[in-house]
Amino acid sequence: MKHNLVIFSRMKKIYRILILAILVITLILSIYYFNMSISQPEVFDDKIIENSFTETIDFSYQAIVNPSTLYPNGGRVVPDGIIFTKITDKIIINMNYSLESEAPVSIDGNIRASLNIIAKDMWNIEKELVPLQSVKSEGNLNPIIQDEIYIDIKDVLTLIKQVEEEILARPSNYMMVVRTFINGDVFDHNGAMIYQLAETVEIPFMVGEQQISFAGDLNLLNTVKKNTVERSNPVQNKINILGIQVPVTDVRLISACIGLLTLVVLTVGLAKSIKSSNKNKTEESTIDKKLGSRIIKVYDKTAFNGLIQLRLPDINSVMQIAEEKEEPVFKFIDDFGHNIYYCVLNNLFAYYYSIPIKPVESAEKANENEDAIAV
């Protein structure tokens, strides 16, 4: 019977430790996943490319020259850097600008071109080459500009000469700039504006009385620009838990509830354990602690036989007599009578105080004895 009680006590202790370990692990995991969930946004933007665009700018210039030693046949030529005014009639500006899209679009815009003749730090005259005109187009490939502009060299030089005569001033050099302005809105198949055109292409020339030279970067006149139109698609963020994708909001709620519940259970269990420990703290242990080294444990009542036994109301009375008589306190455990006796012997008298042995205490002592034997 005693052995079975010890085994049951051990199993109960192991069970309590196992439950405690499970609760602690659950609390740690709930805190971990809660911290993970609050550190991440509930939703994130999944960028979806609705359309992609390729803007192609292809501008160049040529010259119409008279037959000469340099150009025996005359006509349209591609100048080798320098355009000589004496043998050149016109400069031709070739303009090509197109917009290609992956998905069909419609374009509503406008274009215009101007010629600016500039005397640095002195004057600037603008002449219209292409008046403002609207452009409408639909489809995947939309040519916005496909045109040629002719600039009469003699007209430019005549204008410069006329201004010089009027103001009696001449700068160190002149500039001639052809500017092309492209503006417009791009719409998708639903009529929503998804892109905007805003390009200004400049072709500058240095102008002298005898020659004209290109003064810009040819690479800027031949470029390809790629752009995309993206749409934000809010997607609920999820966390992988044991191979299952769980929304962040659910992880927050579930981990918070589980963590709070586990914490409450642990707190209540700890409180009950403390209360039970205090409750199971026997009077015997309290007395033993109070008396300390004054106690002498005996294993039979032979010394008490024949003495007049006087029962005292509490242990304090026993301690008082022991101090007055300067005697030790004898402790005897009566397993048959289920009592513990604390006695002070003096001459013909045995002063004692007794307390009952609790069954729980006996089981715990049996458990301790078994552990001691096992060790």
C-alpha cells in the first residue's frame, strides 16, 4: 500500500511538471508569434504592371546644298559636322517620335515646334515652325510625330544682319535652336488616364556668317525610354505556421488569446501551488524550525515511563519550561498512536505537547524515504 502511494505521488509530480512545461512552451510560442505579427503590416501592396511603354525619339538633321567641290551633285546631304552657309540653302530637321505600348491605348495631345535665334546676353527671337496642333491616336503603336521641318539659312542670316544694323551691336556668337514640344494624355481601354507625355527636344546650332555647326549631343536626339504603369493591389499579409499560411490579423488575435489564457492558467496554478504549499506546511515543520538544535529525537518512550505526564496547551509552554529548567526538548514520533510528542523531562515530571500525524505528511515522508533509499 505504501509503495503504491509512493508511485502515485511520483506520477502526480511528473504529470504536474509535464503540464507546466507544455504551458511554458505554449506561452513562449504565443509571445514569439505575436511579436512577429505586430512587426509586419496587415496588408502589403502587390504591384501589378498594367501596361508598359516604349518612347522612341529619333531626331536628325540634313542640309540641302548647291553643287560644289565638296558636294558635286548637290541636293540633300548629311553634313560632316560643319554646314557652310555659302553653299547651303536649307537645313532639314527630321522629327520622329512614337509611343509603343503592350496593351492598346488612346492618346489625346498636341505638338508644336519653334525656332529660336539667340544672341547671347543680348536678344532672343522666336519664330514658329509648326503651329500648335492636336494629335489623336489609338492602338499599340502610336506615331506622334513623323515630319520634316525646313529652315532657310538665308532667312536666318538676313534676320541676324537686320538686327545688327538696327541695334549697332554684334555678339561674339549666335545660337539657333529648334525646339519641339510634345504633350498629351494616354488613356487605357476604360478611358482612365494612365500616362502623360511631356517631352521637349532641342536641336541647337552655332551660327556664324560663314558656317553653321551642331552644338548639342547627338545621343539625346536618338533615345529610347521605357516606362511601366503599375497598379497597387492590396494583399493580406500572411505568416507561415507549420506549413499553414495564416493571416497576420488572425495570428495576432490567436496568439494574444492563447498567450493571455496560458498566462492566466500559469498564474492561477502558481497561486494555488503557493497556497497549497502554505497549507501543507505542517505544524511539525514549524515547531522543528522554531526549536532548532534544542530538539533531541528519541525512538521509544522508555524514559517517560513512571513519570508524571503533564500535557501543555502549546509548544511555547514547552519552550518556556525547557528554558527555565535548562533542559533539552525530546521528540518522539508514535506511529501507532499517530501522534508526535515534544517533551521536557524534569525529576518526576514529563511536560509534553502533542500533535497528530497527517496522512499527507506520512505519504510525503514515505516518498522521501523511498528517494533516499534509491539514492
